Amino acid sequence: MEKVRKGYEILDEKISPDNVMRMGELLALSALKFMCGHKMLHRMYANLARDIDYKDLNGYVLTDSYDLAQEAALFLCGYMGKSVFDTCIDPKSGKVYAIRRMCSKILCHKLYEEWKIKRYTESAEDLYRSKEPFTDFEQKQETDYTKYDEIMEKLNLNKGEKETIECYMAGIGFTEQAKLFALNLSTIWRRRKSAQIKYMAIAETL
């Protein structure tokens, strides 16, 4: 048990200027560790772990992964003098969460948004030769999302419904979504049900 807690004892302290960055690093690592199983962010996790170990080394250049730790620390700065186990209010939903959980919720949502961007973006260096322009017009190598985009536009989903549908498209089920967005399973179910009703309303026009 001591091995698991090693390094995390600092989270039992009150948030202060002396420990806020270290707390941010630990919460960012925890968020990445949770998301790795769903979003394949292992490289980002490894980069952040390396950044934390070598950040004070002369000449070492931090990776983009460290931005997550800085964002966590920035969030914690708003709760100086409190414990990460004290409660705070989510300004969007009005719900009460532990400061630690609220921070993790924000970080996981940020990672999810970044993953969505990467999912639909492909670097030119990563293209297979068969996908390069002007190689073979008769073969369809890439997935056409035109129809999907048209349907999504007609559905006019709200943000919650859209997030739920995109999660299902990515293979993320009820339980995983509830953990990701810190919501009840019933909320995820209502989002999906609402999206289904909207789809049925336009199904005959498709």
C-alpha cells in the first residue's frame, strides 16, 4: 500500500504556492492513466512522466504533454488553502464535486476534445503511399464522412447529445462515458434516447 501512495502524500496537504505545481502534475498523470485505456494516449502519458522527472535538468525541453499539468495547477490555484478533498461547485451544472474530482473531470474533457481533433486529422507524413493524391482514382481508400456530417447537421443535437453519439462512434459505452464526464448512467441514457428520437423524426427524409 505504501508503494502505491509513494509520491501522492502531498495530496493530503493544503493547496499552497509551494506544492500546487506538484499536485497538478500528479492529477494530470492520474487523468492520463485513466484515459489511456480508452483513448490510446500512452505516448502522452510517457512524455508527461519524463517531463516531470527531467524538467529541472539543464537543457531539457518540456513536451506539449506538460501543458496538462500546468492547466491542472492553474485550476488548483483558485482553491489555495483548501484540500483537494474539499468540495467545489461546477459552474456549468451547479453540482458539487471534490476539488480533485472536478480537476480530473476538466482534464479528461480536455483530453477527449484533443482526441477528437486527432481522430479526424491525419498528418501528411503518416499517409500510406496508396492514399497519396493522384495514385489511384478507382480505389476508395479513405472513409467518406459526408453522409455522416449531413445527418449530424440535420439532427441539430445539443452538446451533450453530440458528445454521447461521438463516444458511441468511438466504441465508448455507457459506463465509460459516465466516468469520463462524471455523470450518472441515467443522464447518458437520456442523451442517447433524445438523439434517437431526433433521428427517427428525420429518418424518412434521409
